[in-house]
Amino acid sequence: MATSYMDYASPNTEFAYDLSNNVFFKKDDRNYILSLSVKQLNTLGNTSILDIFLSEGNYVEPHIHQNASELVYCVSGAAVVSLINPFTNQLLNFAIAPGQVANVPQGWWHYEVATKDHTHLLAIFDAPVPEAIFGSDILRLTPASVLTANYCLDEAKVKDTLAPIKSTVVIGPPAGCDTANGAMTNHGGFIQQGAHPQQGGWAGQGMHPHYGQPMMPQQGLQGQPGMMPQQPQQGLGTYAYPLRPIESAHSPYPPHFHPVPFLYRNWD
């Protein structure tokens, strides 16, 4: 715990809180995130949490936490926590079930996807208030001309591809996602832990008996290969975006950890 200068004799001292009173983001009744930080519980110290509820096929979108590490604990259901190791350029995937955890170091690009309905994850941070840079903000706020120039892309195609991203996604896929146009049609990108990133994609190793979709190799928690179905995503319900203004600040962290270091969001 960080050094505290809290006056524990003060009548304003808080020792308990109901997370249902602080909804950070809600996509629908099955996909939402509750938040607890020092702003809600002033005796919390150098710790904060996100209480995450997801239905199968829903993601916490790719993002980084520039001010904290994140320990993801699975309470119920199942999920895959994926992260890119910036020192090896490897995409790592960790399947977690109830009682299992995956750790994401500070500043690492990562995301989570629920592989069962009624998945409940608890994300624990070593910071009084977690900050985040979301991939949807980077994509929609970086000019298409900049992406075109840097990566030798077709600017018209970049604009057309990114046009549907109007706001911070947080939990994807967005409600009303049109899979017919090829946008967000699969989970994609799962690769075996330790493999080179370019070796990802379809493995073509059998069909899932329920979804009727190809199976992909995916590294389990203990380093044992498992199988995960690839399936279409469907829009669920409607979004209720909270008001979270983007603030301007200069980050002290290495630039390769976040492509747009002056953009970040705070959980209240």
C-alpha cells in the first residue's frame, strides 16, 4: 500500500462501498463494467478494481493501462486474456477459468474475450485510479492520412474501414455490428503462445460441434495447447457511453507502449 496521509478519525473516512453504484460502462444487461477506485473509497490506497461481466464472444477491447499492472481473476465462466510482449513482439494467449489468473504488466497492449456466457472477471490494478488508452480511440482519432503515410495504405480504404468507429468501444463488438460487410466477423488472431505473431490465424484443425466453425490452437494457462472456436460476433443491445473526456498529458512511459501517448482515459 502507498504511504497514506488519510485522517482515519475523520467523519469522512470510508471503509465500504457498493460497486453497483459506479457503472463505468454498460453495453447491455449481460455486458458491463463496474469500477472502484480511491475516488469511491478514500481508504483504498494504491489499489483499484474493475468488475467485468461478459457474455460469450464479447471483448474488453484492445487497450493499455499506462499507469498500472493488471491482474485478471476469473470468478465464473471462462475467458482468454491476450497480450503482446513488447520485448519479444509475441502475441500471448492465456485461457483462464474460475480460480485462475493472468497478469498484464504495466503498459502492455492486451484484451480479453469471454468464451462462455455469464463470464465474470475481476481486474485488480496497482494504482489508486487505473488509466487506459483504448484501441478504438487510437484508430478513430489518428488521421487516415497519417496511417496511410506510415504504413503504405490506401487512404480511401482506411477511411472506409475505420468510419464505423464513432466512439470509444470498451466492450466489443458494438451493438448493431453488421457482419455482412466483413466488419468484426470473428474473434481472429489467437495463436499459440510463443509463436511468431505472423504465424497466427486459421489452423483448420477440425470443427466445433456446437458452432460449426473451424477450431484454432490456443495456449492454455499451464502452457498446454487447447482449442477455441472461432464464431461470428453479434451486436447485443444498445450502448450507453459514459462521459469520459479525453485529457491532455505527456506520458513518462516508453513510446512503443502506446502509439498515441497524449490520449488517455480515467475511470471515475
